[in-house]
Amino acid sequence: MLKEGGRDKVFERTFEILPGEKLLKAYACYLSTSSGLVIGTLYLSTKRLVFHGDEPICHYAPSGQQEWVYYKVPLLLDQLSFVSRSSKGLDNSEKYIQVVTRDGYEFWFMGFVSYDKALKNINEALQHNRENNTAGRIQGRSVAKGGK
């Protein structure tokens, strides 16, 4: 990642930056999928939680042609219902972060070096995003009422 310009540059090149978005943290981890674990980086920004696999995976297009693509999971913080901890033991390799979207999709991330910090930072970003959205809606209503 360092030879590619650091985590900020990789994030900017891999994902289109949203207006006002700032990268907060990046974590090496695994995403649990029905096909097995995918190693990659989980990026936390002021607007999104996005996962990008480190290695391309083989995918077959509808035409039957083999393609190599990177596994990507972009989630807007606004789309998240909740984030919770889950563990099978005391070892960090047995601790998972469950992310559930408002439409019921679940994502399981594991293998964090600093599991507790990752969980804390993701929950704080989610809470901050909700507070900002609530404040914006309240402010928008008061402006509309004041203009009448």
C-alpha cells in the first residue's frame, strides 16, 4: 500500500470520493463470504464503510468468459442499520464485526489487528453520521418554518 501512495491515495483511486468525504481509518481484515474468506482493506470514511479485496478473484461473466475482478463492498453509512460485535473466543482471529444494512444484508469482517479500536471507530462514525443527518433535517425544517 505504501508504494501505491498510502491508504488515502489507494482509497481515492479505488472509490470515487463523495462531496465532503474524508477517509478516517483503514484496517487490514477479512470479509467472510459464502465462498470463503477474502483478505483486503476495510476503509472507514465520514460517509462510507467500504471493503476492497487485496487480490483479484475469478469471476465468470454471463457470456461464460473468465474475468478477474477485485471484491468490493461499498456501504453508505446512511444505509447501515447497525454494527455489532461477535466472538467465538478471546483471540482477535475469532472476533467478528457484523454490519447489517437497512435492507437486511449482513457482512461479517474479521481478523483485525486492533479489533476493539476498529469496532469503536466504526460505531462512532455511524453515530456521528446519524447525528449530522438528524441535525440537517431539524435545521431544514426550522428554515422552512421561518420562511413562511
